[in-house]
Amino acid sequence: MISILSLLSVIFTIIYVIVVLFLSRGWLRLRNFTFKDIQVHTKVSILIAARNEEDKIALTIDDILKQQYPKEFFELIVVDDHSTDHTAQIIASYASQGVKLIQLNESEPLNSYKKKAIAEAIKTATGELIITTDADCRMSPLWLATIVNYYNQHGYKLISSPVAYFEEKSVFERLQTLEFSFLIGLGAAGIGNQMPSTCNGANLAYRKDVFEELGGFKGIDDLASGDDELFLHKVAFAYPGSIGFCKSYDAIVFTHAKENLKSFIQQRKRWASKSVKYKDKRIVALAISVWISNLSLISHLLFVAFIPSLFPVFIIQYLLKMGVELWFLYPVLTFNKRRSLLIFLPFLTLLHPLYLIYIGIAGNSGKYNWKGRMVR
């Protein structure tokens, strides 16, 4: 019986290796994007949904106002989502610089406040291209020009762009940065393989007319999260081959890792909750295979505690997993200039399955705390 379980563990690990190699192919198929001239004929609406971000929102707004893109061709709309601090006042202080403030004031409770905020902003947006980011993000002065030029050159209906953590203060945050790089690379790889699966709303662009044509968030508005990848799936279904990934360092948006384990778990539960809405069976199959392979690694480790003779098989399984993750992460971390983080990979390879197994269950079976509110 034990030998059969060990064999299954190795088989699941081999499946995981094949999946990650497939993803690696997708990442490598994406070409690095560069441009020479800033094209100015596209009107852009940058949207931010903000709740209790008084300590960071001004930095984000300042970065956007410093973009090397003609002011008359972009607008910034910030939606205050019932903040209880000074977020709204800070946003309002930028009115003389053209920043528009919208404040949510609905009386009935919602489950998806962020989708409501974005939808309200899009109603007033005048841009052809919508770009969403978060209230705690930082970006280079070429961020907007890079994404718009990518849009103009390729004509995609939706564009996912890279997000990265920075300014880490602890080993825990550096481990998050490494793991998050894998997730961003995974989303890019799916697009490279013409099988879009995930993206991040902190750096997402799409045509306004496509959003309106597809009914916005209708059909996916029963979940608090999903303004990014569930809408990605809607676009991918309606317009196959119309999604791109802007693989440019200048297009990266930077944000911060979570300071403690509790907030990290809440964030990952929120992200995992979106998987119940996946309709593409290929994506579901990939997600399940990854979850099972991680479960098999931990199960095998438990067997080793009782049957030490299984340790060599566990080591083979562990090395296979770490080896293929190194193969995938090396070019991703080279792209975002964080290759030094690979020193933490041996630890992450072993720790990652522990939280992934838990999140895979918890993220699809209950509520979680988001911005001080319990949602599902």
C-alpha cells in the first residue's frame, strides 16, 4: 500500500513538472516589449478604488501625475470606498490637478464593493482605454506610455501587465516576493500559451467599449474579488486571442508584501475564492493537478516520519519540484531584476505546499476579511 502511494506521489510530481514546463514555454514565447516614441493619440482613463489608504494614496497619485504622457490624453479617477480615515480628503486635494473623486454612497450592503467602485468610475470615464491600479502602488514615469504603446502596436482588447513586490523588510516578505513572482509569471505564461488564466487588477488595461459590450461585471458580481481575472475570462471567451501581456520592466507596478501571516492568509483566501467561477476546463484541470501534486509532496513527507526508508523517494520528489520551479523562475526573476531571491527557493519549495493545500480548501468554502469587512 505504501509503495503504491509513493508511486502515485512521484507520478503527481512528474505531472507537476510537465505543467510547469508548459508554463515555462508560455513565458518564453512572450517577447520583451520596447518602444521608441510616445504615441499620444489614445485617451486613457486610469481608475483606482481606494479604501483607508491615507498613508499611501498620495504617493500613488503623485506617480501617476508624473507620467511621461501628455496630460490632455489621460485622466485619473479615484473612487473612495467608504473610507473611515482621510483618504477622501487627500484625493480631493488633487482636484486642481485634474484628479476626479467619486465617493460610493449606496445604502444597501454589497458583497463586491471594488467592482462597484470600478463600474461607477467607468460610467464617467472618457478614455478609450481603461487602466486599473491600486491605491498602494508605485510606478515609473514610463509606465503609462509603455502600456499605451503596447496597446497601439498590438490592438489587444485586454492587456495584463506585471506587478511586483518591493521594499521588503523581512525574510517572510522576501518569500512572498518570490512566490508572487511565480504567480505573475504563471499569469503571463497562460497568455503566452493562448490560455489566459489569471492577472492582477493592480495593473490591468482593457477597452471601455469591450467592458460595456460584455456587461461589465454582470455574472461575476456575486464574489467580492474577481474584478481582474474573472473579467479576463469573460474577454477571453468572447474574443479568443485578444489578450496580451506587456512584458516590459517599465510597465511594472510595485506594491508591498503583507507584513504578517494573518493578512497574507486573508489575501490568498480572497484570491483563491475566484476559482469557483472558472469555466475553462483546461484551467480547472491545471489548477487541480498543481494542488494534488503539492498535496502528494506533503503526504509523502508525513509517510517518511513513520517509514524512514521512503526518504530517498521524497528527496527525489522534492528535487524534481524545486528543479522545475527554478527553471521557470530564473527567466521571470531575470526579467524583474530580482534573481537574488532564488536563494530562498529551497525553503519556498517545501513551505509553499503547506499553505497552498489549506488555501485551496479555505478559499472556496467560507468568508474572509477584506479591508475591514467580511465578504465572500
